[in-house]
Amino acid sequence: MATKSLYDQGLPHDEIKYLEHFQRGNDFCKIELYRSAREEFKAALHYKPGDEASKKLETDCELQIKSDAKKVYVIVPVVLAIIAAVIIFV
């Protein structure tokens, strides 16, 4: 039996928009697009301000973004140093 569409369940507009943003945020997290996911969870909070799940996931995304940034801050100087060494010694 096919499941009912989100739009056929008689939900209020705000609930539908919340569920759309929340699901999109989860989908972005699955493919590690944390900035996009964070923005979707923020949008979900616009429609359901007190939602703890959205707040937690938004915070988790923020932590992951910061962690990824730290990795980049370490890797980029190393790569630049390697490129500079190749240019100098070749």
C-alpha cells in the first residue's frame, strides 16, 4: 500500500514546511553537506521555534563545520609549502 503524501495528510502549512526543511536537512547531513543542512534546520526552526531536534542538529552541523575548517587550516599550508618547494627546486 502506498503511503500518503505529506500534502494529503491535512497538516497545517507550517507543519508541512517544517517537515520539508527538517527532511532536507537530514538528507544534506547524509551526504555531508553540513552548511546546507544547517541552513535547512534553521529554516525548520522558523516554522517550529521550540523544536529541540532541529536545534540539536543545527548545533551538530555547526560543530562539524568547525571541525572541517580546522582540517582545512592544517592541510592548506602544507599543500602550499609542497607547491612552493616544487617551484623552487625544479
